Amino acid sequence: MAERIILPKQGLQMTEGTITEWCVAEGGEVIRGQPLFIMETDKTTLTVDAGVSGTLLKIFAPADTVVPVARIVAVVGKPGEDISAFLAEAASAGAAAETGTVSPRALPAAAKPRGRVLISPRAKMRARELGIDYSAIQGSSPDGMIVEKDVLAARSKAPRASPLAKKTAELSGTDISKISGAGARGKIMRDDVIRSVRNTGARRTIVPLGGMRKIISEKMKRSLNENAQACHRVSVRMDEAVRLRISLEKTVGFNDLIALAAIRALRDFPAVNAELTPEGIWQKDFVNLGVAVAVDKGLIVPVVKDADLLSLRELAAAIKAMVEKARNGALEPDDYTGGSFTLSNLGMYGLEEFVAIINPPEAGILAVGRIEDTPVAVAGALAIHPVMKLTLSYDHRIVDGAPAAQFLYRIKEYLENPFRML
């Protein structure tokens, strides 16, 4: 009996996802537990395994299609089975691209895909590692799918170029295979790449707004439109925090100390550790700390659950593990849902201070700037001290200005006297 395949829901706030690739071609064999398609959400990219075995009779949502959760995307069954009921369901729901209700997201003319490319996840990963355009590779599998050995074979056919020429081509977005080399035995040199770039005239790069980037854009705009976002700022002397890190032999980072200070302050001021619900304001008796992490396609916020129950070293280890999972694309839905407060640190990028947008449905987010030596007036005299600026963005519907200010100042007190936290 034919089975419908739907887009699975990954997290409470997920409403749609983008199917980026089918691992099995229409008419191909589907094996239960094996990869069926790859989907992208605002949080992560993940491979969806097949729940049944059979033949992929029909794909209703081709690659690069944005699909609402629980919508039918394909049918798996036996060859020749009647799937008219599924066709009708897809047509009425608007899931099939040919109905016009859900279609591949619009791309600029210059960025239109050149057709579907069948490639295994491992081969795709290898192609990205080697910087190879797999769309031009001929697959050796019976169904034409590109496998890892095809990518490795293509690498050996890549044009000879100096490392500087390759880097210049990468930075300029130039296809180095189309450049004639003037070096020894036709080797492509940096000047060859520069000459090619100049001959092409003005260049324009269009990055399609889709998948994770599109959903993040919509969520952040909705956050600013719906939340009564307000901000407080404070400067923090980090002398004692530096001393504490040294006493701990730098086994924990400044971000870990800031996280611990925020957690302690959230327990002191539960009004900030809250969420607006239809029943009223829910002040939580636990702290699930979100830590913003920049990834290739956007921003993701993994959550350390029950962070208020952890020691400093345990918290540092938990944050490190979550960051690594986020950057490796290994987060599970439970890893990035249920947060009660978020920490966003851009100090490592040299920013002195910035304003972060609240991550709904949380009541606040703490933006952390860099630590830098700053002249500070102490007892009527100037002295140089390491200073860091913190900016709290909070939802004024949930928290008033005074408790928000007290909360932020409590973080300052903990960081300026960090041994109190231990």
C-alpha cells in the first residue's frame, strides 16, 4: 500500500522548511532508515530518513521548494499502484510545484539552478571540502548519481594553478577552469586570474534569500514588529574576571563567566526569565540558556538546558559541546528549542557594543562587546583597566525598565566580583 511522505516538524516554532535535495530519484528504490531527502530550516540542515521501503512513485516538492510542515512531499509504494488520491491531496493542499501554490523559491536569472543534480550526501560534502563544482560532474552510479569517487576523479582533472591564483579566483568568484594559464606548462598564475576578472567587466553577486536565511529574516522582522523592544547598556570592569580566569588556569573562557553571571542574575530577577503567554506572564523557575552561534548560512541558538544547576566548569563544557554541535550541523530539535534567555557575544569580532534582537518568545537577550583597556577614573585619578560593554534588549511588555536595569547591574556586580558566583 502506498504511503504518503510529509515534511516533518522539527521544533515547536517551525512552520515551514526548504527541501534542498532528494537523495533518491523519482522512480528509485527507497530503503527504510536510509536518507530520503535533505531539508533546511531556520535552525539547521538535516537529512530525513525514509520511514518506509518501496519505490519513490512521485515527488510533489522538488529541490529548492519551501513547504509547510506536515504537507505531503512524496509518495512511496509499489510500481503501478494507484496514487490518484495522493495527487488530489497534493493539488488541493497546493504542495505540488506544478499547481502554482507552492513553487521553487524565486532566484535571480543569473542564479537559476541548471537542473537537478543527483549526488550522494558524502560526495556533496567532499566536493565542498575540495572546492569542486559538482554540477558538471558525470555520475557513475546506474541511476546517474554522483558518488565520492566521481568527485575525487574530477579533482585530478582540475586545472593546474598556483595557490595565490586559486585564492584570488575564490575571492573574486571566478571559475578558474575557464582561465588560460601563462605560466610554465600552462599553469594558471595570479596575474592570469586578475586579467580574466578585469576582462569580464563589472561583477555582481546575488545570494538567493531562501532556506535558513529567509526564515531568520522573517523571524527577526516579526520580533521587532511584535515585541516592545527596549535597551539598557552598562560598562563592566573585568579586572577580577581576568584574575579568576588566571586562577583557574584559563580552563574557562570569559563567555563562560558572562553566561554564569547572567544565569545567577536571572535567578535573582525572575521577571527577566519570563515569557508572555495567553494566560499571562510565565516566570520560569529554571534557566535554559541560549548561546548564539554564527554558522555558514546564518545564526543558530543552541540551548543549554537547566543551566542554573551547573557549576562553572560544567557550564563551560556544556556550552562548548553545543557550539561544536551547531557548527557541525549535528543539533537535534531539542537542542535549539525551549530557551528562556539568550547570550550573543560578538566581542571576538572587535565590536565594542551592539544591540541584539530578542529571540521570541524569550523576554531578553544580552549582547556582549569586546574587552579592551580603557582609561577609568578611580579615586579621582585615571587608571587603565580592562572594560567590557553589555547591552540588554528586553521586551517592555514583560519587563519594566527598573527591574531590567537592576538585572543588568546585577550581572555587572557578579562580573566585577566573580568569586561571589562560585
